[in-house]
Amino acid sequence: MAKPFASQGDLEEKTISFTEVGRDLWAFTAEGDPNTGVIIGDDAVMVVDAQATPRLAGKVVEKIRSVTDKPIKYVVLTHYHAVRVLGASAYGASEIVASDTCRAMVAERGQEDWASEFQRFPRLFEGHESIPGLTWPTMTFSRSMSVYLGRRRVDLKHLGRAHTAGDIVAWVADAEVMFTGDIVEYHSACYCGDGHFRDWGATLDAIGAHRPHAIAPGRGDALVGEAKVNEAIAKTRDFLESTYRPAAGVAARGGTLKEAWDAVRAECDPKFADYAIYEHCLPFNVARAYDEALGMDTPRIWTAERDKEMWEALQG
């Protein structure tokens, strides 16, 4: 029987957790669905990644209001993907912050990504009719900027290309906690369809160099303690290398995309087949790894039409 396209068959409601990962720092997680971070300062709240729709973002707001009544002033977007950004309007924030590159990618491919992700993962777009349009950052930066929530300082940093070209992290030094977006995942497949495999490892090294005590990853459980943080970084690195290395080997000898698919499956299935969204991500990951190995530095834009073609060619 053919597999349902991407995550169209994933209709089961996930259990939400709201975990304190440091003083007044929270991770909103849901069994492998996209995570959201919450940073509470002296006078305001910062949200890291917004969810896919205002309705889903409302669930985050409910959790925030269970621990503070301070105003939500900032929404930080770790990257441009629709499932991370289209719920931003629900927070009523005065500023939406992202990297310069993230904003440029919204302009370049945000509409195509919205249509693509809506088709891939309909459950995450519950209440999609309430989305007012593309989410545009109101404040951007190139390498780093600091935001003060009263005395609490949050350092927003572009540490390098990884999941996308414009990824940023939020580092709260007073608690040694980092919100990484999809640069780090835990027991969830990395989506690499817009990624940069050869840069991603150095970006993971830059995260590790901060020696975080806790990480709120892009997907999967909150990670508290040095052992858990190191495990997640190591497993993310293994996932990336196990995807890119076989695909690059096939590309180097002039093999086909389908041969790269077979080689990646042989390497990854025994280790990662039980990870969240593994089958969903695999065709897009292999296609991007193969393209990058052939010298294509900028990922091709995924469209709803291209998604279907790729799925039929590899997962069909």
C-alpha cells in the first residue's frame, strides 16, 4: 500500500507539555510537533517561534497565561517556515524579530512554502482561515542583537547556516539556556529540504561551545542537563551525516537520485525509522543532499507541485 503523502495521514492529536527549562524559561512541546519557547523577563515576554496558525498559537498563549500576566512584547522567528511563523498575529506582540536572511526568504519563497506545508501537514494548520497573510519581521539583524526584558538579556544569534540559511538561536546567558529552533531536534527527524548539510555541523559546534545547561529544541522533548544536551546534539549530527554521506557518495559516482534514496535508507532506517516525521522528511532530505553534493548551494524552492513529484518518485 502506498504511504500517505508526507504527514497527511497524521491526524492524531498530540499531548502538549509545558516544561520549565530554566528560571522563567519554558518549552511548549507536543510529541514531535513544532515547539515554541517562552522567555519571561522583568517586564515582558518573548516567544520563540509562533506555531502554524493563530488558533494553535492560542494554546501557547493559554500556557503563558498560566505562569505570567506580563505582556508578550516580542515574537522571535528562528527561520521562515510556515509552521513556525504563520501564527504570529495571535500574540499581539509589538515586534517580530528575525534575521535579515529570514526576512529575505519570506519574500523569496514564503508563499510557496505556505502552500507546500499546508499540503504536507494539514493537522498543523487547524484554523488556517484565521491566518492574516505572510508573517513579516518588523526588526532584523545580520549576526547578533541583544533584547532586554528589563534586566534579563536575550542574545539572538545567527551562528551559521543549518536547517535554513537564516537560522537564529536565542541564548539566555543568566540561565545558560538556548532555544535552537530546528538546528537541534530530539527523537525527531531533521527536515533538511531547505538545509545546508556541509555547514550544519559547524553550527552545532557553535551551539555546543556555549555549553548550554538546557536546550529547547525545534521538535521533541525539552532537554535539561549537560548529558541530555550533548546527546541531542550528537544524535542530530549523526542524522545529518547519515543522510548526506550516502547521498554524496552516489552523486560523486554519477548515480541517480533513486540510488541515493536507496543508499540513505540503508544507512538511516536502522537508526532513525522510529523518529517523528521520519518518512515525511526522507524524500525532501535525500533530494536536498543529492543537490548539495552536486554543487547546488542554494536549495531549490519547494512548491506543492514539486512536493508531489518528489514523493511519487521516491516514496510512491
